[in-house]
Amino acid sequence: MNFQRRKRRKIDITLISMIDVLFVLLLFFMVSTTFNRQTQVSIKLPEASASEAEALPKSITLVIDADGLYYMKGADGMLHQLIDQKPETLLRELQKMAANLTDLPFIISADGKTPHQAVISALDAAGRAGFTHITFEAQQPKQDE
């Protein structure tokens, strides 16, 4: 018996055509993808400084306590707790208090330990109500003596 090895053919993989196919697929996905711009609320964050903040002539103030409960400052200057803490109720109250005056400053005064979800829900409700001037109330840091 003659056991002689046959010569193997050299296998050649052409990468050029594979790269071309991947490039065409990449172009296809880039062109066919739709880019959605998520709705954003424009927020102007206050800067803490040594000077006193000027008093606003009229504004709508939402106070959020450490437990995440919402309070609206009424025309009498007193805080009134919302009936329930649902975002829909907050939105209705904001629309009722604004009475088509959405250019009024909307001030969120949240406790330092307020749950993040409560603040985000308030921002979302203010954006859906149409407020454009949203700011956060801050206090000056206490000086250690």
C-alpha cells in the first residue's frame, strides 16, 4: 500500500468582500434608524451666592417635604397640601393655579432628603403644564464659626 499524502488546497478567505458587506449593512442601519428627540424641560438652576435673591413679583411655588409630599403655596401665602400625591392631581393644580400664565416663574422648593422621584414628577408635571421658567430654591450654606 502506498500511503502518500495528497497535497491540500490552500483555503483562502477573502476579507475584502466581507468588509464591504459589513459596511453596506452599517450604512443601511444608519440611514434607516429614526432619531427621536425626547421632550426635555428647560431648567435654570440657581447659583448660591452671598447676595440675597431678588423678590419675584408673582410666582408659583411648589414645596416638597422629606417624605415626598407636595404642597402648593396659595394666593394667601400659606402652604396647602394636595388632596392626593398623584402626578395627575399635581398637573391639574398647576394648570389651575397658572390660569394660562405659564410665563410665571415656577419655583420648586424641595427638602434635601426628598426622594428623587418626587422632584422628577414635579418637573414633568410643570413641563406638561407649559411652564418655561423653572427654578429650584436654594439656601445659602451656613458659615462655620
